[in-house]
Amino acid sequence: MIMVTMIVYGLLLGRWWRFTLITAAAIWPTYLLVTGETNATGPLLLAAAWGALTAAVGVAVHQGILWLFRRSGRGERKTRQNASR
């Protein structure tokens, strides 16, 4: 269930993708430590990579939607110059 949460985290904060991926890489291993799932360094590094990867899925979807929105012209701001055309 938490992996779905990391994907949603990426979807919501995908606009700031660097921040999102870095914090996801910190949140997932922290969650594993707090819940007692693991206490070794090796699995924590792997967990950090896995957390960032799952958040990256959400970020990619967010960025794709943003790209489509901008490409469709709806994301274009109306200025006086554009309005006069």
C-alpha cells in the first residue's frame, strides 16, 4: 500500500521533480526503519532506490499530463498580443 502512496506522492509533487525524488529516497527507508522492517545498511540503500523509482513513476505521469496540457494550447497564457490575433 505504501508504494501506491509513493506513486501518488510523485503525482502530487511532480512539478518539483528533483525535490520529490530526493525526498522519496529519504522517506521510504525512514518508513522501513521506523516500522522495524529492516535495520541493515544494504537494504536501506536498495529501499532508497526503490522509493525514488516508485515516486519517479508518479512524476513521469505528472510531467506527461503537464506536457499534454501545454501542447494542447490550454496552458498558454492570454496576453494582449495573443488576444488581438
